Amino acid sequence: MRALAVALAALVCGAAAGSLAASGAAPAEARWERAASLSQRRSYLAAAELGGRIYAAGGMVGETGRPLATVSRYDPRRDAWRTLAPLPTPTRAAAAAALGGRVVVAGGTTPAGNVATVVALDPRAGAWRRLAPLPAPRFNHRLVALDGHLYALGGYDRGREWRDVFVYEPGENRWSRGTPLPRRVHAFGAAAFGGELWVVGGRRGERVLREVWIYDPHTRRWRAGPPMPKPMELLGLAADGDTLHAVWESTYQVFDRRTGRWRVGPAPEVPRHALEAFVLGRWLYAVGGCTTALRDSQVVERIAVA
């Protein structure tokens, strides 16, 4: 089942549940609660935050891994989702980030196979348009915006993980190759944190990882970061000031840059993997994913983090 969950050629929604002891957990009064659900069950979605709203694009549903073109936007002030223009092609396990007032979705798997396609949505125009494609197809990768560039990191294709880092220059609409990751990895979390890129957890072969790698865009070098107490894959990762939040199934781990240590937070009510995570205002949101009962989920949970 693990091989199927990460190999998307014959994808099903599945992974084993994980948990941590309560030592170092957040205060007892901090608990997950339900926010407005997605309009459709889905996991392996691509999502980004733009203007204080969450944009969720594509994903998959069902035991066949059917890719979706659905795009929706969450407004935390109204606690409501709105359906937007669909992706040009149904796509699962793509990656998304926001740059220059647009939501960019890169790579993924479509009914025709793995793709290098990159498309961008300007919410004001309400339409998708194509950008320069990635140098190679990828899925289960990550896309992160930092210092006016997009970084497409790692991922899976042709039966293996990759170390590649592709860097997008928006003024020239082109991708170049950046400093490769220290190790091959896919199904990980990534975020801009403290002016650097953090790559957290993931999978290599049959091994689920505790690894953390940090990229300094000024030196263009990677270094090892503080490993997580618990290995995680297909996780949601979100940065908020001096804090990094990692959510995977029953595991919620929090890194505090001031102490340089990870701690354990309260478990979500609905354990899920292949989800996305964002901090909006005082809340951390966990969006969609696949439950440990092997069912794609509409669930959106949130927990107060400030």
C-alpha cells in the first residue's frame, strides 16, 4: 500500500497513521476545530496562499486516483469556499505557490501522464494562462516563492526520486537549474522560513524521513537542519514568524526558531496525509487530504497558534 500511495502510476489513498507522546505538547486549551469544508473530497491537491486566502487546485479522488480540475478559494473572514475557473487539465500531485499576485501550479500527473506544465491564475482576470514549463516532469514535488523567484524542489518521475531544484525567473519567463538538494526526496514539505528554504521530511525509497535541509539563497548552499522527532511524509507545512508547523495524520510537530527545538502539538481530529497547511491570521489550517481509513476528505481543520 505504501508503494501505491507514493507511486501515483497506480495511486490509491493510503498510509499508516502516526502519533507522538504528549510530552512537549501545546497547552491543553489549544484544540483543533472544524472550518468550512471543501466542496469536494480530495487529496494530493496543490494549494497556495495569496492575499490572506487559500487557493486549492486539482488533486485526486477515489481508489482509481482520478485527477481533478477543481479550483476553489477560501476566505477566512467568511469561513467559506468559492469555486473558481478550473485548471486547464485535471491534475493531481502538482505543486503551487503565489508570486506577483498570481497563483502558479506546476507539474503533477494528468490522464496523459506526468507533466512539466506550469499554469498561472490571476484572480482579477479569473483565467489560467501557461508559463514556461519545468525542465522535466515532476510530481510529489514542492513549489516555494522566495525573494521574487519560484523554486521547484525534488519530486518523483520515471520510477525514482530526484534532487533537482529548478528556479523560475518571472521577468524572463524561464527556468534555470539551482543547487541540487543534498539527497533525493519526494512527498516532503517545504516552506520559506526566516529568509531561507526549508525542506522537511518526505520519502526516499521505502524510508520515511525525519530529515530537514535548509537552503541559503545568498550562499546558494544547503545545510542540515534540526531533524524532526517523528518521520513524516505527504505532510502539510506552514511557516509563521519564528514558528514552523508540520501536520501529518495524527502528528503535529512545531519548530521554534528561538529555541531551535521541535515540540509536539495536539493531534488533529481527523488524521490525514497528502494535505496542505497554511497560517492565516491567528489560525493554522489543515486542508483536505486522505484519511487513515483510505478515503479522500473534504475536511478543513484549524487550530489557534497566536
